[in-house]
Amino acid sequence: MRATDIKTNAAKACFILAIAVSACPTASFGQALDSAQARTTDLFARDRSVAVLDRPHPEYEALGVPVGAFALFPRLQIDAEHTDNVFAVETGPVSDLAFHARPSATINSNWSRHQVNAYVRGDFIRNDKYKTENANNWSIGGTGRLDVVRDFNIALGADYIKAIEPRTSSNTAVSARDPIRYDQAQAYLSTSRIVGRTKLTVRGDVQSYNYKDGFDLNGNVIDQDARDRINSSLQGRADYAVSPATAVFVAVTGNKRNYDTGTVATPTRDSTGYELLTGVNFEVGAVIRGEVAVGYISQSFDNAAYSDIHGFGSRTRLEWFPTELTTITATASRAIEDAGVIGAGGYLSSDLGLNVDHELLRNVILSASVKYANDDYNGIDREDDRTEFALGANYLVNRNLGLTLRYYHTKQSSDGINSGPNYTVNRVSLSLTTQF
């Protein structure tokens, strides 16, 4: 990022911060807040209600295997999934039955201070008819937290993933004979400090992507090298508690996206960008909680083949608890994402989502969700609209056994000279889970 850009971004951040601070209460209210602070340990906790999916069920939870100062949690999930459009195409859809074996193991520390967690997971897919869709996906990773002093900690984590892109991914090569495979490595380091009514957070992330070349039905190579990249970002955030249940905040994030190479059709997509958000984090009794953030996003490309992307940005999440047994979650976001489509520098992604989770019985949880996404591509004439709908039921038989039934509906409509595929996919899956 150029020095002039940094100065401009810093000035914008300071301006937003000044607005947020100017809205803070007077000294008399501050004294009352200090008194409230003396009665609570965390002005930024939003835990008066527990979401249905987060609610503990001790009688149905795995006990784990003690390993010294750690607890090991082995798990195996077996899925049978029917899909009516395996290749996510508009014409000539074909169906198939796929079986997933998803083994995993998690190990967690039992310390009173600090924390270390590690995991390994697999998703081994075997299809009945179309063997090209078989895959051996796996990932390994871990997280840690160092509690330096009270209200001050340092957290870090890292993951390594080997996987395939779903056929429904808008970025994948639609003409590929086999799903596109990729490796992803990522790591983060963050620190958080609470001082009085102020919470300061700094986080750095780095992600590396390495895509494997694909082949079309005639055996021709589908080059994926132009998608290989390293993304890095650094975020600073300041929260100020204006009451025990409300905090205003400013978050500034800068990013750098470095691509390994480019092609004639897709010049190198190196870019720098930033996101300036301000908003409020709140909890209204035990009924509503959430975070609303709005602001400005921008991504500038080094190559003149791509125009800059900028505009309104948002990251919002609201949870409503009409009863103790029901959680309704609404989400909204607007961000700039990397594109895997030939000729596109990136795309502006706008998402809206609504989830409903209901605890019908202590061991029966029903879920429903709907999501709408719009992807507006940069560098080519293409715009995608995608809707997703899902229904599910989870039955906890006992602490070692569970059954899950899921239905998914996905529809994509793509417009423009360089439009992508238009398709509708329906999937039904039945899962059996064992854990110890």
C-alpha cells in the first residue's frame, strides 16, 4: 500500500473514531458506568442467552479420553448423500449417490490458564456412479491462547487443508473432468487487551492457496496457476463500552494479495485494499444481541486491466431469542473477494442470510436456513445471483450416537457476456455420528 494511501486511510479511521468517541456519554454517566464496571468482570460479554446450537447437553456430550493434562475426542461421521445434479449444469443433469467417511480427532487442554487445542479431520468421498467425483479431503490444525495477565491475552492458530472445490463453486472451472483440487495453508496471530471501558484488538492473518491444474473431457490442461496466491491482512479494532450492554467500535483492516503469475487472458491480479467499519455491539436483555458494522471497502489492482473495486461495506450479525428453545439469526455482509474466473480480477460479494434453530426436545434440534448472495465481477461482464435453502433435524440418541437428516436446495442464475453456469441442485443426506 502506498504511503499516501496509508495516510488517507489513517485519516479516515481517525475521523470515524472521533465520531464514535464524540457520541460517548458525559462524565456523570461515566461515573455510573464505572460503578457498573465494578460489579461485572467483562463489559464486552454478550452471554445472557445461549444459542440453541451452543447450549450444552451434558447427558449427550462425549466424555473424551484423558491424556495427561489433555482430553482427546475421537469422532466418526458416515454420510449417505443423494444429489440430483452432480456436475451443477443447466442441461442434462445427472444424479448419484455419494458416501462420506468423516473421521476426526480433537485434543483440548484442561489447564486453568492458557489453552491449547489441536485437530485432524478427513472427508473421504466415494460415489456410486461417477468416480471422477471421488476425493480424499483432509485438514490438520490447532489454536493456542496465552493469558499474559487478566484481560490481556495472545492467541494464535494455523491450519493446513487439502480439498476439492465443489461443483457448485462459482469460481471453479465448469469444463473440468474432475473437481479442481487445491492446498490451503493459513495462520493468524491476535492480541486483545481490556483497559477500563476500552477493548483493543489487533489481528494479523496470512493465507496461501495452491491450485492443481485440471483437465477437460478431451484431456486438455485447464491451467490453474493464475489462481495461486498469498493473502495477508492486518486489522486493528477499538471497542468502547458506553454501557454494560453496549459498545461502539471502529475496525480498520488492510490487505495485500500477491499472485504467483498471470496469463494473457488473466493478467496478474496483485492488489492492495482496506476496509473501514464502524458500528455497535450490543445485548438487549436476554432477547436480542448482535453486532452491526457498516463502512467503506476498497481494492486497488496493480494491473490496469482491472478497475478498482470500492463502495459500501458491512459485516452484521443479529441473534433473536423469542424463547429459550428458539434462536433466529440474521446475517449480512458486503466484501471484496478473490475471483477464480478467467479474466476477472475479483468480485463484490453481497450476502444475506437467515437461520432458525429450534430445540423441539432435549435431544431433537430442528434447523432451517435461507441465504441470498450476489457476486458482481470485476474485469468481465458477469453477475451471479445465488439462493440457498436448507432444512435439517439432529437426533441425539445418547452421548455416543447421533443421527442427522439434511435437505439442501441451491440455485444460481448468471447474467452477462461472460456469464457462468445456471443450475439448480437438490441434495438429501443422512448422517450417523459416533463419538467418545
